Amino acid sequence: MKIIYALIGLCLISTSSFSQIQSAQELLNKAIKYHDPDSNWDTFNDSLFVTMKSPKRSTRESQIHINLPTEQFYIKATRDSITTEYKLDKDQCEIFLNGSANLDEDTLKSHNLSCERANMYKNYYSYLYGLPMKLKDEGTKIHDVVERKSFKGKDYLVLKVTYDEAVGNDIWYFYFNPETYAMEVYQFFHDESKNDGEYILLSNEVPISGIKMPKNRAWYYNKDDGYLGTDSLTNK
């Protein structure tokens, strides 16, 4: 009888645990409430200072300013003796190399500088530092089922996200702490059957304009756990 009662108790605990799993939209709302409790992201106008370290390249220091209300973006990145700058003001684009804006086509090409690349940086930093709020953007498809997964020995509530074709073709998974709803991992695949793509471990937090942003993002390959590098916010 003790064994039966124990099994019943285990089933009740399990059922209770799983009954607490909310819908995908509820989970996303809780995660946004954790990271952006005062709904500041839509009016974000602040600077990020990012240090990128990777095993095979020298350190890159970046100063980034994102002004969402005015659609302005600025990035100044320095690696070794090379400093590049991009300024975007809606449809206007400026490019600088070591402080000079007088750049010919050969110079632009040799340093891989272009307005297309400027917009890529804008989208990249706005997306990753705007998560999980950016999952509310148009063209984002939040899959209905909230999964429970263990990743690197820790349990998470997981959202699967895909995008309209005009937005992107990758498959993303976002891992949230089941108690606080903090986002602690995200992962993407180009082709999930090939286990390609990368996963990113988030650690510590920095409050910027009232938003809890990950201080450290460590990047790894899905296929072999190969380490790519870590970017860290150095904002005081």
C-alpha cells in the first residue's frame, strides 16, 4: 500500500507541475514582464558597450547606440588598429574608417564596408538585445506548445519560434527559467535535421534603461559544442 500511495503522490506532483505550464503567449508575456517590467523597449534610446572575445581573433570593442523612436543607429567598433563606424538615420547611411568618411570603392570593398552591412548590424543588435520583447514583432510565429526540456543539466520552459519567409528561415528555441521566467539560453538551426546552427548561453544581467539584458553571451556550435566566443556588456 505504501508503494501505491507513493506512486499516487508522485503522479499528483507530476500533474501539478505540468498543470502550471502556461500557453506559449502567457510564457512569453511573463518573460517580457521579467526582462522589461515597465515596457521600456519600444522607447529604447541608450548605448551598449560590448567586448567580443573569441579564440582565433583579437578582441573587438564596440560602442553601440540604438534609438528606436527616431530610427537611428550608431556603431563604432575597434579591433587592433582598425576602427569602423556606421551611422544610420532612417534611410540615411554614413560610413567611417579610422575617422575618415572619404572612402573610395576599393577601400570600402577591402574592409567589407557597406550600408547593407550597417543595416545588418542594426538588425542584429536590436534583435538580440531586444529579446524576448522582439518576439512580439510582426512576422514572428510562436508555436503553441510550451515544451519542457533539460539543457546542459538544467530544466527549462521552451518556446519554438519560426518566421515568415520575408523575415527569416531559421528555427529558434528560447529557454526560460521555469521559476523566474528569465531567458537563459537561445538556440537556432538552419536545418534542424543536420544539427547545424548555434546555441547561446546567457549569464548575469545588466539593467539598461530599466531592461534586464544579459551581460554575457557565450556562443557554441550545436553539432559539437565548439566554442565560438563570448560578447559581454561592459556598461557600468
